[in-house]
Amino acid sequence: MSKRGNIKKYLGMKKIFILTGEPSGDKLASKVISDLKKINPNIDYLSVGGENLNSLGIKSIYNLKEITYLGFTNVILNIFKINKKINETVKAIVDYDPDILFTVDSPDFTLRVAEKVKKKNLKIKTIHYVAPQVWVWREERVKKIKKFIDHILLLFSFEKKYFEKHSVSCEFVGHPLLQNKERSKIDINQVIGKNKALISVFAGSRESEISILMPILLDFINLMNKKYSDMTYVFHSTKENSHFVQSFLKQGVPKNCEIVSDEKIKSHILQKSIFAVAKSGTVSLEICNAKIPSIILYKMGLINFLIVKSLVKTKYANIVNFAADKEIIPELLQSKCNSKNIFQQVSYFLDNPSKMEDQVKKVQTVLNELKTNGSSSELASLSLSKFL
């Protein structure tokens, strides 16, 4: 055990290691830990995290970018780097000797670390948040997960049947992005010019995603500018990726584009938006919860796409569409993800306000079935506290 670990144990302080693999997981983890700090302030933390956990005063053993840049789907290309980073992380966790290893999302990384940690120290309780999407592909993973994960916190109620079937300890806590938020007053006119209609744009949280989508999105904006005036397009970015997004905007692209990375300001920008164009992922729920009409995009390399296509067993990429079993939010995936199609879809909605209202209404019906009665982050934090 490390010197720091010995001191904490001597003081009787409980310890939690938080393991995330990308910015979205860092954001989700921070909401839970923020609530846990209110329940029990006498807990020491260490993490692999990003800006959100850092804002809570929680140190990360290395920069989160060291994980996200590897691209765990490209295992063959990065096998040695991946294994080295996994082993480095396992050693840090075992040395820290936490009461709980709290793994969040990014299963290709976090669960591989958890499995190795459990083999080295059975006493460490392993709790995973954001279950692997076994309802999309690889349901057989549940049997393996059962061997090294003590408890799984589920975001969606329909996931329970997949884990209970294999007697895996699990609990539905809901999704933090679907809980109501208290909003402070922010004058976004200081960020965005007055009398501008806002369209929120989400190009992804990984550089690999951003590099593929940014040229397409900027071409889309050029098409929009030929038809619509007085619109501002706001790119929502993490602080870590804001310079990378900015590098695309410097290349003689449309001038009516802005970048926002502050979480509070991003939330207000989204609320004031008339529409959102987003890369498929967690952020789609945040957009839906804000009652903003949207479309989603996704594009990856051809080889990765063919592999995923052969494994995926669901028709939809978006969780709302999956839960509804129909396409409520248009999905422009792979070859359909091009500037012309994005322009046509967005233009269609903007020219038909009733279609936007209809989408929002249908989405809210689906979301009501996915929400918990209480705060999802509070439920997750209460569950964590029971294992201390």
C-alpha cells in the first residue's frame, strides 16, 4: 500500500477510486460524487478523470486524453499501448487500496481494469456505472462481468432483465442527464450576439470523432447560410478539445460560429437553441431533456463500421428511438452522414415548426418512461455509500 494509503487507513477514512475513460463518463461520475460528498464528506478520492472531477478537487493519476486518444476500438493498432496503460492503471489502483473501485462507462477500458484489480485484491468492491449495452450487442458479456463486478448501476429500466437473467446484482438509478436542474441566471448575450437564432452543434468528445465530423458540419453550415440569415451555430466542446475544434474554425470557415466549453454556459445555450445537431451518444439525452428538436449523426471508418454492423442487433443508434422502437429523432449514420443530408433534414424541420413540436412531444413521452421519481445521481450516490 502507498504511503498516502497508509495514512488514510490510519485515519479511518474511506477511499474510492473513480475510473472513467472519456469526457462523458467524467461528467456522469462528477454528478454522483458531488451528491456523495453531501452524504459523506469523509471520503478520500483518486481517479482517472477529467475537468468535471477535477472541479470537485479530485486528482487524476494521468490526463484523460491518454486514454481517449488510444481509441479502444482500434485494438490491433494500439494493443501494446492499451495493455501498458491498463497495467499502469491497475497498479495505481491496487497501490491506493480503495474500499470501492467506481468504474464509469467505457467498458472496453474500465471493465478490463476492474477484472485485473479484482484478481489482485478481492476485498475491493467493484461498482460499475452505465452498463455495457448488452441490449445492442454481445449479451454473453454478462456472464463474464458477473465474476468481477459486485454491483451495476443501470441508467435505463429495460436493462434490468438482461442482468437479472444471469443473477447479476444490479439497480436502476436512472440517467443524471434526465433529472431536473436548478439553473443560475447567465446573460448569454455576453457570449452570443443579440437577436440571433441559435443552433447547438455537438461534434463529439473524442478527437477522432471531431476530425471526421467537423468538415461535414462546416459544409452543412455553409449550405444553411445560403438559405437562412441571422443564425449562430454554437459548437459545444470540452475544455480539452476546444482548441482542436477552434483549429477547424480558423480555416476560412463561416464566421457565424462560436465555441463554448463552460458547462453552465453550454446548458443555457442549449436551452435557448431552436435546434440541435449532435453526434450520437449521451448528449442526445441532454438535448431531449431540454426539449430541443434535433437530429443525430455518426460516422466511423469503413472497417470499424462493417465490424460493428455485423455485431449490432438493434435498428437504432439513438436510445430514445430504441426505447420507442421507431425513429422519432432522424439518424444520419455512415454514408447518410453528409452535409447535404444534414442540411435537408434541418431545413425541413425549421420550415415546418409543427414537425419540431411533434418530435419534442413524442420524445417527452418516451423520456417519462426512462426517468426515476427522485434524482438519479442521488440514487447512485446512496447505492455507493451502502458499499462503504
